[in-house]
Amino acid sequence: MDLETTDSHSDETSALRERIASLEARIAELEQERHELRMSVEQSQALVAAVAKMSWSTNADGSTGLASMQWCEFTGQTVDELQGVGWAEALHPEDRAHAAMAWQNAVATRSVYNVEFRLRRRDGVYHQFWSVGVPHVLEDGSIRKWIGCCVDVTEQRHTERALRVSEERYRSITMRLPVAVFETDAEGKTKFVNDTWTTVTGVPASQAAGDGWVRGLHRDDVNRVVESWLEVVKTGEQKHPLDFRFHLPDGTIRWVSARAEAMRRADGAIEGFLGTLTDINDRKQAEELLRETMEQKEIIEAQRQRLADLSTPLIPITDRILTMPLVGALDPERAEQVLTTLLEGVSRTGAAVAILDITGVAVVDTQVASALLRAAQAVRLLGAEVILSGIRAEVAQTLVGLGAEFGGLITTGSLKLGIDRAMKAVSRRG
């Protein structure tokens, strides 16, 4: 054997050893991957078993499989009875076709199996179950097996059904309530109104959704109402009822009073608002009528006062002398007005003499004379003198009939003489 042959043999041996080492390393890697894959599958199955009361698995094409003991214990089926679509025999007859077709479709399309069905317990009572299954896909894209679980959702579905019935009953009752009711989302957008709401506002339910109800508002109220409503949505609280008007399609105006309360979740977050609209149109009309009546009453009173002032004019002759010429009948009400006006004038101006001129009074009877006497006595209490001018013969007889009660009262036959006497009285006082 020559040297070249020996060297060649040595190189081949070295290459073979390297190849063997590489294969051994690859085998070790595959073994580790297989171990990790097995652990992953076992963990997935353990997780499914922990989450669900029933877990199941099938081969790649879904034709045979192994269900958990919980399935067999619940339904009374054996493992052999489950093969193929035998498991569907435990389902409610109305659900079998749908569940089987959904399974076949999932296997054919390699998609998630997700279906609900009624499963018969071994005592014949059906429970509602939710079943979900997923394919376990290998690196090469092939399906190794299917794994899944079944969860008993009977109680949950009963609760949901009861809630749905309750909501339907609530909506039915709400729709017939004689009170206008509305419901919004957390942003204040309308999502429900009852029939009475539509009747009161004149806005159809289909047009009230979102912010559509705003179009029915009286144009003078739009800005105020929208700003107030946005504040309620922002703060979650309405401190006072909001009164405003809707402009109905027939052209009439209707007043309403709105009140809303926030609906909150368990964590306190607002999920919407529930509110009512109360028709206050009759009340507003009554208030408007009362307001107009009060305004008219004030106008009438002002006119009456004006007439009273005109019928009992108080005219300043000088800074110290006032005169009140009286014309027409002097009834008790007017006599009281004379007294009030005279006292106010004397008190305000500080006059020393007040002249009551009765030249234009047609009849001076005992009642009128008594009123004049009271006025004179009241003015004297303020420190001023009273002169009664315009005395006629018949008036003098009436005054004489009152006797001494008019003692000290200055009288004159005319206003001119009364003014002269007043000027002299002021001069004496200095």
C-alpha cells in the first residue's frame, strides 16, 4: 500500500466520522423537538381539560377519536358509540344535522369548529353546550389531530333568556306608558323612544335616533337645549328639569319638561341615560294667561292710579302752599285717595298751608264733609294748616250741621280768597 492510498483512506474515515456526528446531533435535535411537541400537546390537552368539563380529540380526518370520560359519564355513551358521527346521537334531534354539518365543514376547511347544541344527559334531560375544536397542525402543514372541549352553558343561556324576556317585557310596557320615555347611549345619542314620546314631540321614532330629535325643537330653544343636554352627558347629572318647546308638524307649539338619569354599570361607568318628557303645555298656557292677566292688572292699576292722580291733583302755589282742586263726586274711595295724596304731598314738600278747593264738587253731604274733616285733622298733625275754599250756601249748611267739629277750620267762598288767606298765614309764620 503506497502513501497516497493511505492518505485517501484516512480522509474518507474522517469525513465519515463528521457525517455520523452530524447525524447524531440532528437525531438529538429531533428527539428534543418530539419531546417538546409531546409536552406541548399534553399541556394543551391538560389546559382544555382544566377549562372545560368535557374535552375531546379525533384523528386528522375526524373519523375516529377519543372523547373524555366526562362525555361518556354525562351522556351514557361508550367510546365505540362515539366513532364517526356517533356522538351526534346524544344531541337533540333538532340540533344533530347542524352540528354534524358544522363539524364536516371545519374538517374540510381546516377551520375552527364552533357550535352550540343541546346534549342529552343520561337521565334524558337536555343541557345547552358550547363546543369548540381546533386542528393541531404540524410544521409541514399537515394535521396531526383535532382537540376540543364542550362547556355547559345551560345556566348562562337561561339567564340570557330571562334577561331577554325581561327586556322585551320592559320595552312592551314602556311603549304603552302614558309618559314619553327615551333612552340614549353614553354619548347622549338617542337609541329608543316610546310611542307616547312620538305623540308628544311630533317626531317619528325613526327620525329621533341619534341627534335627529333636535330638528323638532322650536328654533328659539335649540341652542339652549343642546348646550344643557351636552352638560348633562358630560357630568352624568341633571340638577334641574329642562323645559323647552317642540314645533309640531301641524304648526302648533308644545311645551315639555325633560328629566334624565344616568344608567351606570357595576364599576360606575355610564352606559347611557334614561329619561322622560312631561307634557306641560297646559301649565305653560295657564302661566302665560296668568302673566298676561297680571300685566293687564298692572296696566289697569296704573291707569286707575293715573286717573286718581288726575282726580286728586296736588298743585304747588309756592314752596309753602299747596292746593288740591276737587271736581265731580266725592265717594268714600276718592275721599281716601284725597287724604293719602294730601298727606304725602305735605310730608314731601314741608308745606305750611294746604288748600282744599271744593268749588267743582257737585254734592257735599254729611259723609263728604266728614271725609274733608278727617283730611284737615290729619294735615294738622303734620304741622300744616288747611283752608277749605269754594264754600257755597248749601255746603255751608251742611258744615254748620256738623257743629263744633269744624271749629278752627278756615273756609272761604272762592279759591282766590283761599290763596290770599294762605299767603297771609305763611307771612305770619315767617
